[in-house]
Amino acid sequence: MPIYLHDDDIPDNFKFNDVVAIDCETLGLNPHRDRLCLIQISNGDGNAHLIKIRSEQKNMDSMKKILAPNLCSMLSDSKITKLFHFARFDVAVLYSHYKILASPIFCTKIASKLVRTYTDKHGLKNLVQEILDIDISKRQQSSDWGTETLSESQKEYAASDVLHLHKLMSNLEKRLERENRSDFAKSCFSFLPNRSRLDIEGWKDEDIFSH
């Protein structure tokens, strides 16, 4: 599988497809504290592009220059579907760093929970194994993504997080349609950017819809 490494942004001549798979690697699970280190994307063509985030600054309203303009343009493009697994976290991380709420969205984890009600295993490894009969390693999940030079194992792990999402999406869309839950899923996906923003703004654990 071809893996391409870039610094801070995707190249100017890169052409995004209508659906782009995206994943993020951070130093931890707290977007306020833990730095965004790597963004992986794939057009679904078997290639993985890893964007090493070397800039420590975050986008600010006062900044005249937008960090990663090509990536940010894609994230905000309403004609490009952003494909995630567990979009709630990745969208929050991207919003925290770039101040852009990615949309529209398809989340394979939410789709899985809506149609694979026969199991409570909705991790990417479980989905890829059941649906695609491929065993992916999660050994590098808890590694130092802030290191100056990524190891080959880290690159392969990062790539595997986006290379299978298009095929998973295709399978899960068929299941959603079969179970008459496509519209329900779309409603969930539409709310995801705001769910991620609630997390960032301080309502991660509070149910604002409760009595």
C-alpha cells in the first residue's frame, strides 16, 4: 500500500474525491491538552496520505494566514463527504486545532451501532475483520505520535485507519438501507459536528436533553 508523508498540509496539486476518509492521531484523548500530531486521509484509491503536524500554533481568528489551507478547504467543502470512524472525536480535534467544523460526515462507528445490533463490538478492527475479512493490527495505537520521525510500524498503522473506510461505508450503507435506517443515520451524521462542538465547549458528559 503506497503511503505518502507530508508536512502540515496536503500538496496544492492534490485532488480530493467526493468522499475522503480521515483519521487523527494525538498525544492523548483531551483536545484541549493533547496536541494533534498526525492526520491521515485517503481517497479510497488504495493510497494513504499522512500529514505530519509540525506547527505548534493553532488557527486563531486574528491570524491572517490559515494553517493547512488545502486541508481546511476540504474540511469545509459541502460537496465532499468526510468519512470517519468515531467522527465525534476526530471532528472535535480538528475543530479545536483549525476552528473548522467538518461536514458533511459519514461515521462508520455510528452506522455500525445502528445496524450491527447483534454485537457490542464496533471498533475499527472488529468491523474490518467481520466485513472485509482483514486482520489489522492496533499495536501502535498507544505510541508517541509526537516523535520527530515516524517509524514504519506507525506509518502502516496510521494508514490502515483510513484505507478500509470506503469499503466499510459501502457495506454499511447497504445494511442501513436494508433495515430502513438510512434517514436515521443521516440525521445522526448531521448532528455530529454540533455534538463534537458540545464536547469542546464543556458539555462532553452532560446530557443537555435530559430533564
